[in-house]
Amino acid sequence: MAAPKKGRSASAQSKPGRSLALILIAIVGLTGGMFASGHTTPRLGIDLAGGTSITLEAKADQGSAINKANLDTAVDIMNRRVNGLGVSEAEVQRQGDRNIIVNIPKGTNSEEARQQVGTTAKLYFRPVLSQEPTGSAAATPSPSASASGASSASPSPSASASGTGEKATSSTSPSASPTAQGRAVTDGLKADATPSASAGSKTGSSPSPSAAPSGGASTGGNAALQAKYATLDCSKEAVRTKAGEGVKPGDATVACGEVDKVWYKYLLGPAAVDGTDVKKAQAVFDTQGAAGWQVNMTFTSGGAKKFSTITGQLAQNQRPQNEFAIVLDGDVVSSPYVQNAITGGQAQISGSFKQDEAQSLANMLSYGALPLSFKEQSVTTVTAALGGDQLHAGLLAGAIGLALVVLYLVAYYRGLSLIAMASLLVSAALTYVIMALLGPAIGFALNLPAVCGAIVAIGITADSFIVYFERVRDEIREGRTLRPAVERAWPRARRTILVSDFVSFLAAAVLFIVTVGKVQGFAFTLGLTTVLDVVVVFFFTKPLMTLIARRKFFANGHKWSGLDPKGLGAKPPIRRTRRPSGPGAGPVETKEA
């Protein structure tokens, strides 16, 4: 086993240029990506660059009391919505006994953030009792009786759902426009003249509004509700916003949904499943079909049973009574029909979503519903809390700290300080480029605590160099020449560096998890720079040391190289003896190790 290890070690020593080329290619590639994205500078937090401030006032119109507990819960949910990773530097805080202030840093999509923080995200699955177009679309005559039956059966704003015992999936290609709330819906049922729809027409079962009486029991014989449905005109925005206002989950209701820029009205039964039964929601892209972006939902065990029960009941009905409406904040965003019971606890919401729309919907569903509804009181643009002077002072402090480190390295390590400074420059370049790319990627914003984390990282990076340099010098003190000293010192230094950086990264990770707000920015930056320190030491510092060990200036131990054997108090060269091979052999031959 010794020979192969020696061979691999020799190969690694002889080709350090590969590692250097790899890290330089990475820097060039990341820099090119930075310029291609158009984000050449890191996003600054609200304390350095200003941003938007939104004031929300709580309203007790959902049956929940306005108290400290509910406000704190709303603050926590809003904070996770706009600052899911904890690095976008958005601030959500309670003010007084009924207001919440949301501060969003400059460069964040403030319109999207306003929708996310104020949306209650109340999700219900309700059986459809009746549906029809409203406005000008309602007056359009049908081509024939048969077509009329199929058409009225089809204007649901989503693709159909099929039960395979595993999940509910879309069976048609979605084609739709976004709703007024920015969420897309499909006309899958409208485009899909399935055999079940034709059969319904042939049997004379016309799934038109006249079918509503079959749901009379579900509506509790509420004539007022049916009269409201008959006069409901969803083409009017003022009517849509009040359609299901104040309705409890256990009551039947009316609602509106849009498909192909046509609004449809729905008569819906009591909620069978609600948003609390959704365990997880995730935006995914359908790479194998034409559905595009969609939201996959996983139900809890209790929710899966409810979902299986309601889909089993609906599968026995004709259209539209075999459809269930997915109602989000009072709007029907999808109403797939059911062919059989859907088990397995999984379902999908599809419908020509754009990526940000699908992610926004999944985000709201994953982080839950707000316990209170909120009214937007004011939206103002705020200036930087600290401003350029504080940023300048922070950068100046970092420059002073870096200069002191460089002076120490030059005074103590002399020629070796060139390697340390080159490594620091590579680390700084990687840190800057990655921070610039993380701005548009995950919403990372650089605030003053994050700047402090980067300054602390200078010491962590310098510490790694010092550990390695001292190991090399220890080997020289033992009497070895530079080239074997560099390679023998590396395994020992590597273990120490990895342990040290692991401890620093672990501390940063714990700090990131248990804290909120600006402290997370400090922890994130500290953890990022710690990981980059390992990359730089392994792929730049070590290969560079292997290369300079071949240069006479360092290999001969020049007094300004920092590796002068006399200055280090080196012992005489280590020598080993070759044992005689037989009796009467000659004198022992000595050879330098």
C-alpha cells in the first residue's frame, strides 16, 4: 500500500498547476456570470441603501381576536414569507397593539412582497354545486345542445384531476391568463372534451346552473344564497371582492374564478378540506409534460383521509357536481373534476404558472395562513438608516484590519507573505462575486453586520495560512529541505485547518438557525467565508506552495524568504543509514532524507 500512496503523492506534487487552473477558471466563470446577470455589486440592506416601508393594520374579520399572540404569529409568518432564508434583510416588526411594519430593502420586488405579507392564504377545497360564465360571456349562444352541455361542463379554471391511487395530476395542457391576484389558472376542462363529458350530455344530464337544486341539501335550502348566485356578476371587480365575504368554512358560499379572461361564478358547498391539512407545498417544473410550472401539495395524514373521502364522493356525480373547487382567499384558482377517489395524500395545482407565481403560491401555502387579515395603511420609501458614512466607516475598519494583517505577515513571514496576500485576494474576489450573485438568486442583502462577518473572516483565513506556514517551518527546523517539508507539513496542517474551519462553520450555522434579522446576515457571511477559506487553502495556497518550493529563492532558504534554516534554528540535515547486506560488508553509507 505504501507504493501507490507515494505514487499518488508524487503525481499531486508534480501537477499543482491543475488546481490553480481550476480555481482561476471558477473565478472567471463566476465573474462572467455576474456581469451577464447585470448584478455587478452586492445588494445592500435597508440600513445601508434604504427601501420600502409598509404599514399594515390588523382587522378582526376572521373570527380571531386582535391580541399580542395573534400579532406575533402574523409577524413570524410574514417574516418567513418575505425573508424565508433570513438573508434578504427584510424586517417585520409589531408596532403598537394592532399594526405591523414591514421594511423591504431596495432592490427587492416590493409589489410581490406587498402581496405576500398581506395575503391571508386561506385555502379550502369545496365541492362544486353549479357554475356558469358571467358578464358578456353568459349571453353567448351555444352552437348546439350537445356542445352546450359540454361547454357548460367545462369552464373550470383548471385541468382535470385523475385518481391513480398515488396523486392528483393534470390531464390536459394548461392555457390561461393570470387572475387579478397574479395567480394563473387553466382552462384544461374546457379544452378537454373527455368521454365522461360526452356521456353526460347523451344521458341528458346537463351540468348547467339548473343542476344547482341537486345541491340544495348542501346549501341547507338557503334560498337567499341561491338568489345571490343567480344575480352574481363576477365580471365586476367590486362584486368579486365581496362574493364570499364573511363566509365560514362550514357554510356554502358563492365564489368567482377566471379562465381565458372570462369570469365564472360558482355555487360551492361547505369546505371539505382546508389549508391546515396541507403539509407541504412546492413549486416544480414539469419537465415531462406541457403543464409547465405547477404547485405540488402533500397533505397531512388527516388531510389525506379527508381528500380521499371527498374525491370518492364527487367521483359518483356528473359534471359539474364531480368537481371540487380549490378556493384561495375567496377566489377559485382551480376546479378539477374527479374520476375516482384520490388517495396517497398528494395533489397538484397547475395552470400556466410563471415561476415566480408558482413559488409565491407555494410559499404562502407552506408558511400557513395569517391569523388576522390586514389593511394596508401606508407605503413609503425610506432612506438609509445608516447611510454612506457608516458603510464607509465599516469598509475603512475592514481595510485597516486587512492592512494590519498584511504588515504582520510581511514582518514575520517575509517572502511567504506574498502567498498569503495572493490567497487573501483570491478569497476576497470569490466572496465579492458570490455575494453579488446571491443577491438576485436568493435575495441576499449585505448589511452592516454582514460586513462585520466578512471582516472577521479575514482573521479566519489568515489563521489557516499561519497554521500551514508554521508546519512547514517546523519541518525545516527538523532538518528537511523545503520540497519534502512542504509535502510532509500539509497532511498535519490540513487536519488542523479543517477542524478549525468546521468549528467556525458550526458556530455560524447555529447562530443562523437560532437568531433572526440582522444577526442572520452576520452568521450567513461568516459561514460563507469559512467555506471559501477551505476552498482557497486546498486549491490555491497549497498548490502555490508546491510551486514556490521549486524556486531557488525559497528552496535555498534566502534570508528574506521566511524559510531561512539558520534563522529558524534548523538542526543538521536528517540522515539515514543503509544497513549492510551481508557479513563483512563495507562501511555504512549515509544519505540525506
